[in-house]
Amino acid sequence: MFTRRSVLSVGAGIAMGSLMEKAMAKADEQTTKRQDFDVVVIGGSFAGQSAAMQLARARRRVLMIDAGKPRNRFAKTSHGFFGFDGKSPQEIVETAHRQLLAYPTAQILNGEVISAEPSESGFQLELADGAVHSAARIVIATGMKDELPNIAGLAERWGVTALHCPYCHGYEVAGRQLGVLGAGPLSVHQAALVADWGPVTLFLQGQTELDADQSALLTARGVKIEPSPVVELLGPAPELEAVRLSDGRTEPLGAMFLAARASFVSDLATRMGCAQEEGPLGPYLKVDDQKMTSVPNVLAAGDVAAPMPNATLASAAGLTAGVSAHQSLIFG
Ligand SMILES: Cc1cc2nc3c(=O)[nH]c(=O)nc-3n(C[C@H](O)[C@H](O)[C@H](O)COP(=O)(O)OP(=O)(O)OC[C@H]3O[C@@H](n4cnc5c(N)ncnc54)[C@H](O)[C@@H]3O)c2cc1C
């Protein structure tokens, strides 16, 4: 590797010299960007922020790098998170970041980590802007993304009238005519649940075969079953007024629930070789009780390492990961 001195000694002519100066400036820029941390937390939402907070309070050097796209960013308000019920996802994250930065050993970077490699001191991480950072431990809290079925009008209602979870958003749409989109294996379960928030139709979407037990459950819960698939959501988005079915009929509807498949936002953990589990809605990272992945000194928390998406659960997992990362620095 060239040092500044060795670069100077080989640069002969003026043109070459100026090229070399540029190279040196770039190298210097990289060097000043390079910093060592006890822990780098990748992802700065419910899980990442909760991990970083424990480490900052333990007076460890912690860097939290966040690309700023939490899974719930499509919702106007978040519900059920202790002390923040009804606040916007953005307000919750901004408040949390402000509180983290009150600790002198904590830093936050807006950016995307594009690679994480083992190094002599632990791990070396590269960001999309070229910055490089290193740490003894990393916490992966990069979240998941929802794979919405390709139905006209669905994406623009996601988080407002097209919803993933009745506990998070059912109260706000209670009493309306509700739908459950038969998008996966949890749809029958979801339809039976959602009936506590209003009259429900389960749209089978041609995918869900109902057995006798399922039919009996849905009947007992008063769920109407519609075999004709939904092809379009109607009304001034993000509000929902009705759905159009493949046979041309329209059915009035005020909100649609769906348990969509999810996939990793970032492939960092996969590339590092972290073992995975397969849940009913997609993969997630395998972690032990301390949130350690199968790769030594790599921890994971939040939706990326759990089968059920929930802000409080993600935050609790992040806390565990932060404490575990800290203790592993002491006890190995
Ligand atoms: C529409 C919707 C509404 C929801 N509403 C609620 C609700 O009301 N209540 C509730 O409890 N739950 C709700 N949830 C679930 C909740 O959003 C998740 O459980 C929670 O966001 C998980 O937190 P997390 O920290 O694991 O991941 P996320 O919140 O998804 O955060 C991951 C962060 O990591 C960043 N990131 C990803 N890759 C990289 C990278 N390579 N480098 C740097 N940063 C990276 C992302 O940009 C993001 O900021 C909702 C979900 C959806 C889809």
C-alpha cells in the first residue's frame, strides 16, 4: 500500500505530480474518514437505536449507520410503542437519534453500508460513499422489506388503508367493512383475528385452500369468504372505498389487511455467512438468546432476526444485542 511518502518519491513530472496529489488527497480523505469503534450498529431504527443506546450508556465508542428507510415509513402514525403511541415514524426516530447523540461516545452517520468484511481488529465496513470504518463487533439491524402482491392500487395505500397488522392499525379503521387478502399462509388466522375490529371478508385470491377446521373457524368468527380475486383497490388513495374483483364486481371496503412475504433489505448478513431460519412470511437471521448470529462477533436484532414485525419487539431485541455486544467485549 502506498504511503504519502512513497507516493511522493515515485511522482516525477508535473502532470504525474498533480495526479499523485489527487491520489494522495483521496487517500488522506479516506484516512480521515476511517475510524475505529468498539461497535458499529448497521441500521438506526427501533432495533439499531436501542442497541446503540446501551453501548453509549456503557461509554463505549459506538457508530450507528442508518440509511433512513424504516419499514413503517409508509404509515402516518405508529401505534403501541411505549410512550410514542400515535406519533409519526419519523418523529420517533428523530427523537431517538437526538437522545443518542447526547452521549459523547456515540456517533450517527446517514449512509448505507455496502460491505462488511472480517479484519485484524474485527470488521471493516465500507459505505456507499466510500468511507471505511472498523469495529470489534457489529450489530445488524437492517430490517426487512415487504413484498406486496402486484395488485393495482395496493402500494399507494400501504400503511394507511392497506395494513399488515390489526394490533398496529386496526383501531384506526375499526367498524369499517374490512378485508383480508389471501396473500399467504397466515391469511385465515388473520381473518379470524381481524373480525374483532369489524365485519370481514377473506379474499382467497385463488391461493388459499380451506380445510374443514379453517372453514369452521371462519364461520364461527362471521368471516365472509370471497373466491373471486381482488384485481384493483378503488377510491382516492390512500383512502380505500371499494375493491374490484376479477369477475367485474365491486365490493365496498374501508381497509384491507394482508400478511405479505418479506425479504432482507440488505444482503450483508447473507454475504457474511450468517445462518438463516425460514418463517411463515420469509427468511430471518438465526440468533441465540444473546442475539449472536452464527458468525462470531456479529449480532443481529429486530425484524431482520425475528419472524414477527413489531417495533417494541425490535427495540427489546436491540437492547439485548447492545448489552450482549458490550459484555462480549469484556468477557469474550
Ligand atoms: C406500514 C407499516 C406500519 C407499521 N406500523 C407499526 C406500528 O404501528 N407499530 C409497531 O409496533 N410496528 C409497526 N410496524 C412494524 C415495524 O415497522 C417494524 O417491526 C420495525 O420497524 C422494525 O424495526 P427494525 O429496527 O428492526 O427495522 P427498521 O425499522 O425497518 O429499520 C431498519 C433501518 O436499517 C436501515 N438499513 C438497511 N440496510 C442498511 C444498510 N446496508 N446500511 C445502513 N442502514 C441500513 C434502514 O434504512 C432502516 O432505517 C409497521 C410495519 C409496516 C410495514
